[in-house]
Amino acid sequence: MPELPVTKNYCMKKGKKIILTVSILLFVITAGAIYAYREYNRENKDLSEAMPDFTVIATQIINEFSQEEKKASAKYNGKVLSVSGTIKSIDKDEKGYYTVAIGDTASLNAVRCSMDSIHNAEATILKQGTAISVKGICTGYNADEMGLGSDIILNRSLIEKTVN
């Protein structure tokens, strides 16, 4: 079989294709790395200036979730809520973060508000039995399966007001 002569144009075209492919690949990898870095280091916005999507009383939202969980989840999950009620308990975890449970003190059900790290210190002055209004993002519902009560979960919470 006769060998075909390799021309200068053929080599230049092949070299340009390789350079273009490597350039595109480097661009995609760089863009992906920048996006990943920004997402990893992104901070959540403070909810203190956010307007609540819903303003509810703790016992009412607990009843909504207890009666029709799917409908209530579709309505509230991912939304900013302002929930008012009576403080049932104030819990501090091993890292020093507070969770405030509000609702009817005669019931095991509660709205559990995990305090935002920016507003965590505000929870230190709270007292059980105090009327309170808390703003946070609803992230779900834990149904009562073991007789311990149902919980609605609010994350990134902050205290709007307390009434002594």
C-alpha cells in the first residue's frame, strides 16, 4: 500500500482541532470549578428583612398538617413563615445552637424552630411559657409515628417579637 504524503495543511488542521478541543475542555472545567467554589462558599440570606409568605398561629398550622399533610406541605414547604404561639421548650445542642418549640403546651405537637446562626444568641433570653412570634423557612413535617408528637420544622429562624 502506498503511503500518502502528509501535507503541511493537514498537520495544521489537525493541530487546530486539538488546540480548539483542549481550549473548550479547559473552559468548561474552569467554569465548573468557579461555579462549585461559589456554591460551596455561598451564604444564606438573612431573613430579618424578608416578608413572610404566610403568618399563622402554631396550633392552626399543626392542625393543617395533621389533617392534610400533602396539601399543607405543598402550601408551606420552602416558604417563609411567621409563626406565633407559646414557647414549649428551648433546646441547645452540643454545638451551641438553639431550637425553640412553640405550640399548645397541653399537646405533644410543636413547631420546631432551628435558630439561624446569626440570630442564635437571641434564644438565650427566652423563657418557657412566653408568647412569641418566630420567622423561618418551613422545611417539612415529621408525623407522629411513635406517640412522641408531630413536628413542623422551621430552619434559619429568628425571633420577631416576644410578649411577656
